[in-house]
Amino acid sequence: MIKLFKLCGVVFVILFLSHCQSPGEKIQNPNIVLILADDMGYGDVKCYYPNAKVETPNMDGLAREGMRFSDAHTPSSVCTPTRYGILTGRYAWRTKLKKGVLWSWDPPLIEKDRITLPQLLKNNGYATAAIGKWHLGWDWPTKDDRTAKEGNGENVDYSQPIRGGPLTYGFDYYFGDDVPNFPPYTFIENKEVVSVPSMVKPDSLFGTPGQMTKGWALENVMPEITQKAVEYIKNQENREDPFFMYFALTAPHTPIAPAPEFQGTSNAGAYGDFVQEVDWAVGEIMKILEKTGKAENTIFVFTSDNGSPARNGEDYSGPTESVIAEFGHRANGDWRGLKGDAWEAGHRVPFIVRWPGYIKKDSKNAGLISSLDILATVQDLLGCKKDVNISPDGQSFLMNLENGGEVARESLVHHSHQGVFAIRKGHWKLILSDRSGGFSDGKNPTGYGIDTPGQLYNLSEDPGESKNLYDNFPEKVEELTELLETIQMEDN
């Protein structure tokens, strides 16, 4: 079967995996595992940045067995909009969220009629699970006429099912803690809390004030969700239907809380230890796939939701860039900026795909792609007919996986924490601001003054974005501005 894949390529894959086209035919589609790290930068993975002060043998091994993309980007340089983009194939700036992220007790961001990645897969015979961080909002039941936001969570009725979460948008199963630094500090399974929060979080514990379940420990979150992910795959061992597991990690995002067995294991402080716990979690998933015999027919994707703020982990957090200053660990590699920025470090992230027998081992791809494109790629993989309502902003990179070709996106829109837009086309990148639009603001201005309202870079000649060419190429600025405006005006 593997030889047939190699001989016939994408055309065969589309026909062979075509539940969408032949719903009555019993065919074994590949399982899909998507691991999304939280705030992990390009320089946090050894195979991407050999000078990293951390060891990532499992992620490096994943890359040796699959394809490593070097020009992969997130839909946004912060959390919530990236997660929206991955699950819907649509830019989040088209929604009501024009900058920043959702906060405690906010309602759902995904529209109720939106076809999501898990919904598409569920419609094609997949079991679907989301484990870990959600951060896309919920419809919290309350004891009065106020919303949970209005009541600051104190009026939430935990005896009622929590709606508007993962099960509303195509997942069969969910286990996680929503957001590790937001209340309620408890695990949620499907539509209910595992333990009702019965006390107020003490000020000594990192996070936004709110309700907490007794005995809550930040260091237990990653081990607990990893165990649940392993259990989920183990439960699929004797099932014929394929599965999709979206494993959204809570690390190395704040609270930087590595479990005791990882503390002191890296050369980059608590932050590095937490990165190495991420690598351990990847390894646990790899091992259970092998043990259950699922590895050979599983597409394994690893990436991050945005770049790193590069905090050292002091008091579960630390100043931005402190892990660089203290340990010499460049969490975002040599890219300029931090999480939240329109500069490359905000959104250029590790992106590794493994599919035994189909993707060439230890292959590298420099094509421009985005995690915004995962839904469109799966749609292509399943042979589904194109639908303007499914992944309207995504573009399939199945051809990149099939033959290693680097013909991918021609352009991609970037969006910063503060809502600053940027656009990439070929090697050219235009930022519509003289600042980063993110966490680097006030620290690393471009130095070109108020007479230069934007930034233009040629990434092939200046990957570090150090030479602003905005005033040198007015025609290129005009071209990219018009392209961005055209994309923004599209009715998606």
C-alpha cells in the first residue's frame, strides 16, 4: 500500500481517501494527531536552532521521520485568534475580535454555523477529541440574569452543562483546563467540571483572580492532560474508525510550571525545563501510537500557536526576553521580535509533519504555509468538494507533503497582538506600522521616525528585518497595500 502511495501521489490519495466523494464506501482514512504548543518559539526546537539551550530529542526525531517546514506561520501572533484560524481556516480579524485574545468568562468566538476542522472530520467518520487548552470561549450557565462575564464568574452554576465549548464545534470528547492562568481553576471534561471550584484562588498562586478547586497545582496540568491524551489514543486501539486528536498544550506559556521531574533539567532555567516537558509530551504520544499499532497510519503534526515572549520563568513568568539575557537561550532563534509582534518572531514557528510511507523522511520544505491551512489540507486529503464556507482563507499544502515541492502560498496576512496588519508576498513583507504591534513596542522601534508610517523588508536579503525599505520602494509598498486591502474586503 505504501508503494502505491509513492507511485500514484496526490491523485491516488484523493481517490483512495475520498469519504467525501464516496460516503458509502468503507475505507481506512489516516488518523490525525495535531499537537499545538503554547508560546513555543522557532528557537525552542533543537533541529530548528542548534544553538538552543534545551534538548528536544522527540521533536527532533519527529522531524527526522517527516517533513520540517522553515517558513511556517500562525494566523496571528497571539493565542485565541490562532486557535480560531486553525479550527476554521478563517482569519480571526474577520470576527468581532480585532486585536488581543479572549479573557476570563468571555462567550464563544467561533460562529455556530461555521464548519470546523473536527466537524468536517466527524462528518467523514472520524472520532474527534480536543485535549488541553481551549481559549475560544464558552457559554457559562449562571444562577441569575447576569452573564458570567458580568458576574466575574461568581454566579456560574456548575450544576448545569457548560455549552459553547469543544463539543459544540465538532469534538466528541474534551478534557482540559480551558486556560491555565484564567479561572475557573479546575479541569473540564466534556460539558462539566471534574471538580466544582470551592474556594478563591490565593494571591500567592499565579493567575487571574477567581474560583479554584481545592488542591489545584499548576505543575500538575501538563502531566494530567498528557495522560488523558495517551488514554484517548489507547482507547482507539481496537476501533476501526479513524480518529482526530487535537492536543493543545499549556506549555511553555505562563504559568511556567514544569513538573518536578523536569525542574533543573535544561540549560535555560524553568522556561527551558518547561520546553523539555513539551518534548516529553510529544514523546509520550509517539510511544502510544507505536504501542497501539496506529503510528504507520497516522498523520502527526506538531506546531505552536505563536512565538515566544522568552520569559525565564521567574515566579512562573518573568520579564520578556529574560531567558535570553539570563541563559543565552534565543527562544525565537534569530528572528526579530517576540510573541505578539508583526515581526517574524511573533508568528514564524516550528511546523513538523510525519506520515510514514508517504512523507519522505528527514525532508525540509521552505514553502510559505500557515497553520491556517490545516483545514484546507485535510479537506483536500479527504477528496472533499471545494466549498467557499469551509476554510475560506486557507490553502492546501498537500502538494508540499506529497512531493516536497516548495510551491505554496503566494501571500499571507499577518496580524499582531495590537491589531497591526502585515502582509507577505514572496520575499517581500510589509508592516502597516512603524512599530511591532506587539510585546516589543517601546523597546525596539524601527528608528525611522514618524515620517515612515510603515516597514518594508526583503526577507531573502534581510531575514532579521533590520533594513526598512519602506521609503526606497514606494511601488512595492503600493502593490502590497492594495493586495492586503483586497484580502481584507473579501466576504469570508
